[in-house]
Amino acid sequence: MKSEEHKLPTDLILDIKSRLKTLSGQLNGIVKMLDEGKDPEQINIQFKSIDKGIQKAHYLLLDEVYRKALAIGIVKAVDSCPGNCGNEDKIEYLKSEFPNLELSDLTNRLKEIQTIETRLKDYNEKKD
């Protein structure tokens, strides 16, 4: 059974499913075009359209997953930092930049927050 933490939002699921159904129709269209001996350039245009659609659906999924993971990481880091942990500036920077991050930058920021979380865990263990 999936934990709720990893469940995708219903609107995202519906959006991705709708996109995939459209793409399925386009794939069937290509099969029909091939059977009918259509112009290869027209078939190529359909392939490009499908490729773009798959990339967009994949992007939506990755954006959701990485953003959620980064948000959770930032919250954990904020909760773990008592105000003098040595990472306050970096945590605040990540919090302020979070809404503006592009997908390509999310993975790097996620690595940064995971590194900070590890440092904070070590810091808090030494304090105890």
C-alpha cells in the first residue's frame, strides 16, 4: 500500500492521464498513417508531436516529485536548526528561492538540502 506522502495530487494524475490518452490516440494515428502509406514527413511531424507530449507529461511528474521532496527537506531542515546551526543562511536562501526554481535546478537544490539535513542530524546528535 502506498503511503500518503508519495501520493500524487489528483489533478496532476488526471492531467497526466489525459495527456497519455491523447498520445495513445496519436500513436494509433501513426499506425494508421503507416498502413495507408502516408507521406513520411507527415508521419515524422506526428512523432515529434508525440515526443513533445511525452516530455511534457514526464516533466509534470518530475516537477511534482522533486518539488515535494525539496519542500519536505526544507521543512525538516528548518525544524532541525535551532538558530545557530551554521546553515541558517543556506536554509533561508533555499526557502526564498523555492517558488522560482526550475526543474533543472531542483535536483541540485535537493542534494544541497539533503547535505544540510545530514549536517544538522550530526549537529543535533553532538548536542545531545
